[in-house]
Amino acid sequence: MLQQKLTFAEQVADVLKVPAEDIVEHLEYPPNPDLGDLALPCFRFAKTLRRNPADIAKDVASALAEHPAFARAEATGGYVNVQLNRDALMRDVVRTLQSHPEQWFSRQRGQGRTAAIDYSSPNIAKPFGVGHLRSTVIGQAIVHLLEADGWRVVGINHLGDWGTQFGKIIVAYRKWGDEAVVRANPVRELFSLYVRFHDEAEKHPELDDEAREWFKKLEEGDAEATRLWQWFIDESLKVFRAMYHRLGVQFDHYLGESFYNDMMQVVVDELRSKGLLVESDGAEVVDLSAWNMPPCIIVKSDGATIYATRDLAAANYRHDQFGADTLLYVVGAEQTLHFQQVFKVLELMGRSWAANCQHVAFGMMKYNGERMSTRRGKIVYLEDVLDKAVAEAKRIIEEKNPSLEDKDSVAEAVGIGAVIFNDLKSYRMHDVDFRYEEVLNFDGETGPYVQYTHARACSVLRKAEATPGQAGSVDNLVDVHDAEWRLITVLAQAQEVLERAVDELDPSLIARFLLDVCHAFNRFYHDCPILSAEAARDQRLALTDAVRSALAYGLHLLGLKAPTAM
């Protein structure tokens, strides 16, 4: 309804003596639809205009009275309540959604801009657990949102493929590993060896020294250490890529931490030349006390670089090589201080684009109320979760629609959709407590509910023998039923919702919008005959088609598939 808000604001800007954009921000949706479709509280303008809010409201209503976009404008106390022209808005919504849903959702504000987004980023040789789900699906949804808003997006998987843990895995594999067993189930077996190393190291601390020695060999290019390390990466990536394919997740680049090894000395040298490095307990750090932050360690006391050094090198690379003017990092909220330090150091280095670096934080994923730990082996494998969700979807299909064609692919789409939507429907900063009984519950406000509503709309079109995108017509409208109008007013908010989701980098706003569309459509479906209607049949078929299109596009934005039958 953004266009209607703009029209409202432009029409009354002279009356209120403020720019139209400021008025748009203050327009509201009345809590009671009977009052109107839009409302403007005039109290905030009383001081500058030196007038009574009720009198201001009367002048605003008068300025709107003759405009064709508005059926009625009424001053009530200090408020202006407006009813929109139902026929005009319905034609606009339905025609655009039927033909070009992407245009209804977006004004392409990001044209000419490039964002590099770092998301998922699992550790090599460790399992893909449900704890990795949040970064992966939030990141992929943000990629879709930015692209929908006109951005060029570069998706990066910053794999954890370097560090002392590889010394531990090498030691564990050499002592207890079996190549055939690892090849048969690489990530789970390597993870089992990693957990065993920690158990054994508690009894035999000398194992930690051995692990450090092997990582030192890796850093120095030792042939055996390098061979095992590269093999662990290759085997892990096979498993990860299969998981990403199943989730519908794609990356433009897989660039692990090791990719930046040769770039970090350049960062250290620049920091040193600019006088930003100071010595602290044998380490070299950037002093950030002026900004109420602890020092950012760049070179440890043993001469090794650290995460911050690597992230500085990676940021430079992403800006210089990918042409990214915005850098996004979809990483858990516990890393907030780290990114604050990195962004401040980039700023001190003179990188003007540091202001466009953003940590897209999210809440913790817990399992039945407890924090998960890979080191202790407390993990829920995402593969197992997806398998259970798909099996539950298949069971329901067999029970309710056993003759459905292509049951396996529908079950896969619905089961995985349930897992993804369960995560994305929550505001990203909230912690998520993973419980099977909630993820596998397909009733209520779930991904399968949205997918089923889409399939229901498709079913109506099939029964009408109508072509999706061309069903019905809104050329000759009869009286628009209240249930039709409520559905139209929800659909009309798509552009506002997408822009807010992009601005806040929060996919949950799209998930909530889709649920609102589903609620409004199912009320319309219950209250308004479609196929059996006479005069209103064409417009209701067209509206059903518009809902189908909006849901399919919205599901795409979240990374879910939209089955046409369930």
C-alpha cells in the first residue's frame, strides 16, 4: 500500500508544511478496519502549525476529498481516517501480482549496489548440525531479499578450514582412524575422532602438544600434514554440498580461512606502518580503549595471526575483488564484540566503506533448552532432522492424499520447508529452542500451512481450468466483498514488508506477511464462493491467482518450494 501512502502524503504536504516522505512515516493502519484503510494522527503537527489537531485533520480530509484514490476521508478528533477506492486498488494489486509479482514486491532500490554476504561457514571435519541451520537459512533468505530489491549479491561460505583443531584431527586420525571408515561417512567419523581426541587428552595432556606440533607442520607446508588436511576438506565439502543442495542453498564462492593466509602479512604491515599496532604482553594489538572496547589482537605473542587479522584480510579482498560496497556477516550474536573491533580497525585503516560493514547477528540455537557443543559431542545432525521431517510429511500425505503424484518430491519440499520456516518465522535475534515436536508439527503457523494454502489456490485454478497468471479478470468488478477487501489490503502491503525486511535484514517479516496472506485468503475462501459465484466469479478467480503468485514468490524469498498439490 506504499503507493497509496505516497499519494496521500503528496496530496496533503502543502497543508501540513512538511515533506511527503515524513508524512508517509506517520501513516497508520487503523486497528479497526471499519474506521478506514489508512489513518493519520495530526497531533504531531500541532506545534509547528500552531493549530488545533482537530482543525488540522479537517483540512487534511478536505485536501483528500476529491482525489480518485480515496473513497472517503473523514476527520475524527485529531485523526484523519481514509477509505481507499476499492476497485482501483484491487485492479492494481491483482494485475501486477498475476503478471509480475517481483514488481509488486519491489521498487529495486538496490540497483547499482553490491553486497558480499558471509553465511553458513561450517568448520571442516565437523558435522553439519542444527546449530548451523540459522546462519545458513537466514543468510540465504537475505540473499534473496537483497536480490529482490535490486542488489547484486555475492554469497560467500567462509569455511573453517584452518586452526589448531586440524592438528588434533590429524593426530586422532593417525592414532585411531581408518581410511575406509572415513570415506564411507567422512564428517561423522572425523567428528567422532575429534571428540575422542578431547576425551583422551584429558587423561593424556601430551596429546595437545602433539596436536600443536602437527598444526605447526601444516603451517610450514609439511607434505603429510597438507595431504591429510586437504583430504579432510575434500571429503567434508562433498557432504556439505549435498546438504546445501537439499536445503536449496547456493554460494558464489567457497573461500575458507586458509585462502587468506598469504594476505594477512600485508594487513599487519599496513597497521604497523600507520602506527596502529602497539605491544601488549608480547602480542601486537590495536588499542580500542577510546571506543570502550578491549584491544583487537592482530599478532599473538607467539607470532601467529588470529581471527581478526584474517577477517581484515577477507574484508579487503571482498571489497577490492568483488566490488562489494556493503559487507554482511551472518554470524551468531556471541561474536558481536569481535565484529565491532574488526569494523573499527577497518575504519582506523582509512577504509571509508567500513561504515557499510554489518554484523547480521542472530540468537542461539538450543536443543531442548540446552546449549549444544561439538567439542563434547552434544549435537543434533541436521541430516537426521531433515530426514525425520520428510518422513513425517510423507506419512501425512499417505494418510490424507495417497493418490498424490510425485509424493516423494512433495514430501521433501514440505518436510524441509517445515524446518526452514520454523527457524525463519522468529525474529532473528531471538534464541530458538529446537524441539522435534514443534518442528514436526505441520499445523498452525508453519511452512506447510503456507505451502498448503498455495496448493489450495492452485487447486481452485485447476478446477476452473484456468491458466496460472491469466485466471479470471478484474476488468469489470462487481461489489467487492469485505473478505475480498481484507485480502487485498494484506496483499497491498507486500512492498512495505519487503523493504522493511531488507532494511532490517530480517526474513521473519516476510514469514509473518505470508501467514497474514494465508489467514486472509482462507477467510475469503470460506466466506466467498469462487467457482459457484456468478457475477463475481471472474474477479475472485483472478484474486485467487494473485494469492497463488504472492505466496509462491514469498516462499521463494525464504528459500522454500511451492508445491502445486499436496
